[in-house]
Amino acid sequence: MTKPLSKEDQVRNRRRWQAHLNAAEKSGLSRAEYCRRHNLSYHAMGYWHRKFSRKECRQTFVPVNMAIIRNDIQEDKPGLRVLLRGKMSIAVEDNFSAATLEKLLTVLENR
């Protein structure tokens, strides 16, 4: 019997598949050829493609390991500055795009 994935592993797995889907789209290869070249299951790729496509319309929460969150971008503008443990900071203004932030975090997680 397979042990269930932790929430952290689930997030990592989602980001991994999202990165593969993005790379496959940019590669110009068919999904089948991309899967062959990267030793991925064609059916799993299809599953994740459908799963992400259904969620495009919904805003999603993306958990991130953080050291500090402060409301200090500018005193006159609401927002957050997210400091990622000794690596970088991300400024998020009040009218940010959740989809753009999720893509950024996916790229950062997979580099």
C-alpha cells in the first residue's frame, strides 16, 4: 500500500507537473513526444492537463515556506513583502494577479 503524500509533497508534485506542462507547450513537441523524451507517463500528463485546465477559473492558494511577512511595501499602498529564507523577497501589491504569483512560485520551486 502506498503512503499518502504530505501536503508539501503534494504541492511539489503539482508544481512539477505544471512546469512540465508549461515546458511541453513551449517545446512545440506533441504531448506524446514530450513524454517520451522526458520519461513521463502520457496518461498522467493528460490527467494533470485536465486538472489544471479546470482550475484556471478559480483562484488557488499556494503554500510557501516563508521567514517573514510584513505589510511594508509603501505606507500609502496596501500589500505584502514576502521574504523567502535568505533567498529573495517578493513584493505583492494589493491588486496582484494570483495566477502570475502562482506561475512565479512554480518557476522558483523548479529551478
